[in-house]
Amino acid sequence: MKKQWPLDTALSFDPYSGEPNRDGDQGYKLLPDGNVRIRVKAPEAREVVIDQFGRVFPLQKADDRHWEGVAAFGPGFQYFFLKIDGADVLCPYLPIGYGCCRPMNFIDVPVPGEDWDGLDGVPHGAIARRYYPSTVTGRTESCLVYTPAAYDPAKRYPVLYLQHGYGENETGWVYQGHVARIADRLIHEGRMVEMIIVMGNGMAQLDEGGRDNRVFPRILLADLIPYIEKTYPVRTDKWHRAMAGLSMGSYQTSVVTLSHPELFGYAGVFSGFLRSPWPGSADSHLALLDDGEAFNASFRVFYRAMGTEDQFFKTFAEDDEMLKDKPAHIIRRTFPGGHDWGVWRRCIHDFLPLIFRE
């Protein structure tokens, strides 16, 4: 089988083709109709299926060692579970990313007409992993930092702090979201301002355990922003600082930017929660929405976008109702799709050209 491998795989950039007469021919192939043929080696298995969160595609025995089948995932980025005799198996011959709080196999099926994250014909920036000490967690935390193709340390850049969703980590926006590829093309086309993009680990936790979405906002303010401003040539006034995020990261963005309008001039809330999706959380940050003059003076862009089929659309509609009589100027957009990377790629592609315009 001819393999087609994406460049953006979180755990390995080099596809492993298998040794002759040992591993056989495993992997996947994108078919002309948009479906995906998958082939894996499982000689002792009784059942092999592709499980896309309850949507199951059975594989059939191709010979005494291999199982093969066609999955109609649909276009875009698609996580799935490979189940062999009911057990979840991470297949090293298929692309691997990080989601659902674990490494996950995925397929990235091209979306017709969405070539704005294509790799060819544009200069490419760089992604660096950086480590920084956190006074909040008492540990060394990590982030990924995008710098544009023409990055010049003698210049000073605006900076966007861009956050992933629940169960993901700082790699999400690069590998699943293609943010660097999208930014490269937008900059090349003259449609966005050159900027530095910083992606932190929004799932960072304190040692006493338990998940608490309030930890990362503290890290961002106390540790990550000071580290970036010490390490990179970024402008440090609010009109050159933005924050955006998806799902859990959208709520973190809402809390941070609305609580600290003196620090941020732009905000992007993708598949976004203005109010907490977790019971018992306080929403005192929403008070700024009642003061239209202060809110509108604080943000040049406050952006909300979501998929029309999002599982949380009822919550977003309730936020729409809550905002209806507020004097705050907020951009609201919808895109076809659900609570998924297909929508979030569209969100970041739409949002980046809006920010840091004088």
C-alpha cells in the first residue's frame, strides 16, 4: 500500500515504513472519494475496528497477518481509536497527536477549497519549545513559540497567547491546528501583521492534584508573560498583546482578558465560553460587559466564533441571549462544523488578520 503521511505528527516527524519481511505493509491511504483505507498488522486478533467516538468502522482480515478496511471519516482532522479485541491500541504506523488526555491516532483528510494552510510556495517560520520556571506550580513548565519567517531579533513584535482545549496540550495548535502554516501563508499574502505566537500548557496542575482550570491563567500572568518578554523582542503594551483559545482555552481567555483589560487589547473566544462550563465556578469577570464604555475602550477586537453543529451550541446561544442587551461590541462568527479542529482552524484563519492593526 502506498502511504500518505502528514508532516505534522506530534510524536514522530519521520514516517516508519517497516522493514522488509518483518512488519509488512501497514498505514493508510487517502482515496480519491475522500475516504481512508487503513491497514494494520494484528495476526492473533479476532476483531479490529476503527472507533470514532462511537462511530465504528470494522476492518476485515486481508490475510493471515493483516486487517484492512475503508473508513468514511469525512473531511478535516479526525481523531479515532484503533480497537483490537476491545482494547485501545496506539498504532505507530498511523499519525499520532495528543488529545483526550492521551496520545491519539488521527487522520487529516483534506478539505476541498481550504488550501490556506498549504505548505508549498511560502516562506516558513519556526516553532521552538521553551522551558520556563513557574512560581505557581513550583516546576519547570513548557510552551511552544512561533516566530515568523522573516523574524529579526532587532525588531519588536506583538504577541498572541494562544490556548488549546481540555485534554490537549501546547502542541495542539501546531500539529492539529496548523497555526504556523496558516500564519505563514497569511503573512506571505500580506493579510496579517507579523507576530510571535505563544502556546502554553493549559492543563498544568498543582501538586495537590485535581483538575483546576484556574491554574494556567495564574501561570500566564505570573510566569509565562514575564518569561516571553524577557526572552523575545516583544512589545509590552496592551495594544501589542492578545489572547485567544478554543473550548477550555476560550474560557481561560474570557477570564484573563476580561479580568485584566489593562493587559490585553484583543481577545479571541473559539467555540467559546464566556461563562464557566463547570458548575460552581464564579463568573465575576463578566462585570466588564455591563460597562460598554469601558469594555469598548479596552478591546479593539473581542471575537467569538463557533461551529454551527457544536455540541455546546445551546450554551453559546444562551451567551448570545445574555449579551443581547449588553453595550459591549463583540464580533460573532459561525463556521460549518462541530466542536473540532476543522472549525478552530477556520477561527484562527479569520482571527489573525483582525489583530494588531493600527
